[in-house]
Amino acid sequence: MRGHGHLLINTPEIELWPGGLLRARSNHDARALSRARHVLRRKRDGRFLAADLPEGLLPLVHRLIHEDGIGDALDALDAIVEYRREGLLRIHELPLDRIEERLSALGLDCDGYEARTGLGLIAEPDRLAYAGVDRFRRPLWLHPGAARAWSHLHQAAVHDGIVLDAISGYRSHHYQLGIFERKLARGLGVDEILTVNAAPGYSEHHSGLALDIGTPGEPPAEESFEHTPAFAWLRDNAGGYGYVMSYPRDNPHGIVYEPWHWRYAAK
């Protein structure tokens, strides 16, 4: 971690992004974001809520004070000096108290799901390390151990003539809920979705330790990745950097084979 500009501060409903990493969606936002030290971003839909400017907080939505979780976000902003001082040395987990309520709204029974899959609820960390950008030029956030290991893994692959790219890293509970809601809206059933996606709250991506990996010219998150030199290199070398493949064929969790999904297990 080299400076606070590489730190994402995470609260249950709102993320505090360092300035300079988010793309503005309007001229008004562009002016604010160009000067922002931090940007408060709603996790549910990615809406920019406020910009932390040198002269004070600039709301980017009406009735900012009534936003869900704004108190926690403002407390985190007030403690920004402490976050900078601690950096990524002291990482705490966010509470899980609201995820069961959201799962119930999807018709999911936590106890039954856990018994059937062997998966457990996974908390989000309260801060994450900037690990560069992914294939789509989006900021990539990971747990600091996973970020360091990914950097070393990527460099070692390049040395051996292999190009790896990140497809996806940290995902919030809200993001995973959005995946389910969009698929349900397309007419898919919950059981069908669960063969491809872990239930919200149970994805390894929530921890910042999981990374979907691809290689140029290969579609993202497809089983065909198994037949690439990149996968062969990962199979032979990833373990030396602390990464393991989470969902091999016939895994006990009932999730489809995912040769692209790797988890940092040496935290």
C-alpha cells in the first residue's frame, strides 16, 4: 500500500473511493470528481452520493442525509486520517446482519443452503487494496495479501511468456444481489442461478480474496479457458503464489466447474 490513494474504505451501504478512479456520468459529476479527495458511492446501484472536496463535502444527490448507511460513511470519512495511518495493516469485517433478510426476500433459506452446499456466509472487509485494473479497465480491488500475490503471479507469468488478465475481484453483497435480481427478471429460477452463482453473501469474491482470471483473446468466465496455455501455467504455478482453484469438476458445493476462479488461500 503506497499512500491513501490506493485504499477503498468500505461500509455496509456506501463505499469511499479515492479520488481520480471513478468515471463521471455527467458534467456536474465530472467537475466534482476532478477535485474530489474521496467519493461516496452507493453500493446498491453505483450512484455517486457526495464528493469530499478540500473546502468540504459536496452532496451529489438530494436529501443526502437520508441515504441508507450515510452515518457510517460519514463516520468513516471523519476517520480518514486514522485509515491512512493504519493503511491495510488492520482490516476488520463488516457486519452480516442484513444479508439474511435480503436472502429471505429472494426465497433463499440460509440454513438449508449452507447444509446443501457446505458454504458459509462471507463478510466484506472494511478496506481493500488497489490492484491495478481489470480487463475492462475497471479498478481492481483485492484483499492486500491477494493483491500482492496477484502482482507477483502476473509478473512471473509474463516472464514465462504467458499473459494473464483479471476479470473480476472484490464484489459486494449488493453486487451479487444485483446479479440474482437481473437473472430472475429474465425468467431464470433461483435453483438454476445457484448452479452458476453462489448466493449473495456466500461468494468468495465478497472477501476480496477471489479473482477471476483470463487471458487475451479468450472470452471471460468460460470453461474453454481450461484449454489455454494460461490455464496450464496457472495449474502448474498458481499454488506457489498462494492461489488455488475453488471450483474444480465435481466440487462438493454444487457449483459448475470454474477453471477461471482462483482464491488466495495463504492469508
